[in-house]
Amino acid sequence: MGKNKKFRFFCFGNPLVKQDSMPLFLIDDLRKGFPGTEFLEAGGPEDIEGQEEINIIDTAEGISKVSDIGIDDIEEHKCCSLHDFDLAMSLKLLRKMGKLKAVRIIGIPKEYPKKKALGELKAHIKEIISNSP
């Protein structure tokens, strides 16, 4: 299951803001743990254009552990965070236009310990890969 499918995860975050950078700091560990899977640093919504199936790892507020987040759960911020506003709006627009087959967003809580985030994220990714057709 999932062995022949190539997986790609887009890791969002801002390396200059500690509370928003965890996905970026985990990329090297994730690449070592999943050598056949791509983990790409995403700078903005333009990095996911043209993808019909999107896996996103990002920092999230309001969660207590690494969790799946639905598109409708993403808040659209009015210029508070251009990154979040653009990502939420882009995903919702692409879905409405029928250009997205599947979107999976994995959220890491803000200010979560790195070791704990990595362990939970690895378990999440293993489950995704093993449950994929």
C-alpha cells in the first residue's frame, strides 16, 4: 500500500519567526526518516500551484498535538499574516474551481517541542503512506 506512489509534502513556515518555523526545522529529519518522500520548503501558495493532490505541513493555532486540519478549518486573516491569508484563500479557491483532488494539511502546534513534533509527525506520515492506494 502506497509503496509505488511518490509522496510530496510542502512544509510552510517562516524561519525568522520561532513560533512559525517548526515545519522547516524538521525537513532534514523527515528526509532521513522517509528517503523516498519529498519534503519541500514552501515559501507561499505559488509553490503548490499545479498540484492536484497536496500534502501540507504547517504550524497551527488551537490544536494540542500534531493533527489533520481541514481546508474549512483554516481561517482567512485580513492582512494579519499575508502567508496564512494567501494559503487559505488559494486552497479554497482551487477547491472551488475543481482543481484539487485531495488536500491534506498536517498542523503542528505553535511552540511545540521539536522531538515531540517530529515523533508525532513521523507517525502521521507513516499512516498516510501505508493507507494510500
